[in-house]
Amino acid sequence: MSQTPILSRLRILLPVIAAILLIATAAIFFSGSRPATPSAGASETKRADTHSQAPARDAALTSADWMERIRQSPAENRPELMREILAIVDATLRAEISTALATEWMKDDLDNYLAFVDEMMVGEGLSSELMQRFSVALMGSFEASASKTELKGKIRYVAEAVVSYLIANDLDGAEDWARTNLVKLDLDMALARIAPPMAASSPTKAMEIFGSITSAAPRLSGASALGAALVKQDPDTAIRWANSIRANSERSLAMNGVVGGISPEDPARAASLLKGFLEKIQNEYNQIRERDRQQAGVKPEDEFQTPELYAEYLENNGYAIMQPDTPEADYLIKAGEQIGFEIAKTDPLAALDWAKSLSVGILQAHAVSGALSGWSTWAPQEAVSHYLQNYAYDPAIPVSLFENWASQDPQAAIAAIKSLPDGGQQSSAIRGVISGWLDSGEDLPGLVAWADQLKPGADRDDAHLSIIEQTSELDANNAWQLVSRIENPVSRKNAAEDVFSIIAFENPAAARQMLQHYAGPDSEIQALTRILSLAEES
């Protein structure tokens, strides 16, 4: 294994970047959050469902009466009005009026409409009775406002919300709705999300849905998820499906999902599959690379031993020679780590031997990291000792190793940090300890006190930033107290804005009081003031 920090310099492939950029919006409603928009009722106390408490007077209101109420209602009252409409007993009238309000709301104030959609989907739940009632308006508003062309801007979020609801409640209906109302990339993005859950009831149909996707980015984003879903139903079918995919990147991503799904139950089989698949794609790549090298007139003995020699060749010849390792191995990294982890839980040396037998360096390094992490779940001191003896040149490995250790015994993990070299290894271990400590359920004040006593500079800043990032959503007030302890001005400003945004949109009055006592520089105070103004306006 090359004595270079392979794990810490993972290559970034352009197809993956494209997939992430184009599919990122699909993850928004999966995670239940979007980039901050003015929240419709986010700062209000959560109301009890009103659909079971419909006022008696509503029974006497006609369609015309409700439409007049919609016309006269100010924008800020729309969330409450929609909840009142959703309490209408007559399903036909409720559908008509709720769709009318949703359509008007979406046209006039899309940001706040989307905030209400979030509130319904996340706050009420995708399968709640109130969400089921609102889904009629949600679909109706989209169908009334969108023509059957590629979507632009934030209206795409509405389509994603519909698909999310239907996946949770009517999977066949999700496919029908998507094919009826969406086209091109939007349709393919929806189908890439529908195919994996479809595998639970109909693997054949799931594979057919995936096969109908024509856009590259959704295929890349969906291949691994579908592989993982298929393997739960029939591993042999999943393996055949992954191997049948023609596009190399998609094939590797699909196999990543397949072997990753097999590894918890049968790590030995997963290890054999991954190693065989890696050798297959490396051999295919070698053939292509050899043709490329012959075309360029480069002999095998002219291999470039250093980046400098390679750069010199490029300058003189202007022709880039393919790297020796297949880039498709990058798509298998997660599976390699997971297999190494699973085997090491019972036989760490066997896991490391398997990892070192892999033919591609970057995958080998990640499999070694996974093996050491798995070892650390039951014998962390031995795992750290083995790391120091054999892999200390790679500063990235201690993150997961110390995370597992700290989740069991934070104090012992902390004590072991000093045994590591101080060339990035200790910094990695510190990050791992913070994640593991938080997972362990140990007291947060104790973690903060430990972070405070770290030596000033990057390590202490990174520790505070890591705590802030992992706790701010649940406890923004405590996270805010840590912001002022960050010494790096850029890091402090970014952290201040992130945490303050959460507080400001949840409780503007409390945020204003915090801002009055904030001792940061003028540039930070001005940025926070702008955030508060936006929160108060919403």
C-alpha cells in the first residue's frame, strides 16, 4: 500500500458533482427542510389539529362565501385560513376551496406557501389525516399552475412535495402522477426517487422504472439506492441487475448499493463480490488505457513516477494520459468501508488482509479505514495501536476510529489522542471524539469544557465549530454561546450567521436581545441585523 495519505485526498469526479447539483433539490423534502425561507407560522406555538373542531357556522357557508373569504384574507392569515378550510366536512367543497386558496397562494407568495407545505409535511407528518386532506390542494395547485414543460425555479419544490407525499401513501399513484404531470429531467428525478421503494413490492417494476430514466444525473443518483433496495428482496437478482448496466459509473454505483446491502448479513460474500467486481472494472479500464497510451506513443517504461514529471510531459506534449487506477473505484468507497467494518467486528486482521488485497489504492485505503473503525467498536486500544504501527501516515483515519471509541468511552478516547503524531492525526481524532461523545449521550457541558481547554488555534476552533454544527438545530441557544469562542474571524462570522438565523426565525424577540449583547465586529453585527430584519418581516 502506497505510503501516501490516499484517504485524505479523495478524487472528485465530475459526474458525481453533476448528479449532486441536479438532484440536490430532491433531497430537500426527504430531509424535511429547505434553505431558510420566511416561515408561515414557524414562530407560533404549534396548534392542535382543527379538522376535528370545525366551527358549526362553517356548515352554512357556501362555495361563494368561502371564495369571498379567500379574496378578503390578508396574506399573513392564509395559514390559519387553510387549516380552517381543511376542517370542512364536505369533501367536495373542501377540495374545491382548499385548491383555490393553494393556487392563489402559490401564485402570489410562493415562499410562504412552500413554508406552509413544509409545516404540513414535517410538522403534521406525511401520513397524517390533515396532510391527506391538504394533498388534494397541493396537487391541484400544482396542476393548475404548471404547464407540462420543464419546471423552473421554486415551483419544482411543489412537485417534489407531491412526489414525497405519494411515495409515502400511494406508490403506484406516485408513478402515475409523475408520468402525467412531469417531463424530461423533472420526470426522471421523480422516477429515480420512486424506483427504490417500489422494489419492496415489485422488484421487476422497480427495475423497469429505473430503465425508463434517460437523464444521466438521476440515473447516477438512483443507482446505488435501487441496488440497496433490490438486494433486500433477492440478492442474486440485484447482482445480475447491477452487472447488466452498460454505463460504467452507474454500474459501479449500483454495485456499491448491492454489496453494501449484503455486507451486514454476509460480509464474506460482499467482500468476494466487491473484490471480483473491482478486478473486472480495473481490467476493462487497463485495456482502454493501454490503447490510449499507444495512441499517444507512450511506452510502459515511460510511466510518470512523480506529479512533476507528469506535468512536464503535459507541457511538452499536451496530451493527458489516463491515470493507472480506474476512477470507477471511487464509487465503491462506501461499500469498501462498510465491508471492512463488518468483517473487523469479528476478525480485524482478516478485514485488513482483505482491504490490502484490493487492487485500487483509494478503495484499499477506505477499506482499511473501515476495518480499523470496526475493530475500534470492541477493542479500540488495539485498533489505535495497529494504526500507529502501520497506517499513521494517513491522518484521515482517526476520525471514524475515535468516533467509535468515544461513543463507548469518551474519556479513554480523549486520553489516547496524545499518543498520535501531531501532523493532522490529532486534529482528526478530536473531530471524531466530538461526534462520538455526542452519540454517547454524555453531558454537553462536559464536552464544551473539554473543547475549551484545547490549545488555542485551529483545533479549538474546529472543536467548537463541530459542536455548533451538530447541536444548533436542537439547541440553538447553547450553540450561540459557543460562537464567541471561535477565534478565526471568517469561521466565527459564518457560524454566527447560521446559528442566529435559526434563533431569529423561531423567536425574533429573543434574537434581538441576543444581538444587543453581541460583541462581534461591525461587519458581523450588520449581517446579523439583516437576518433579524428578514425574520421580523416574515
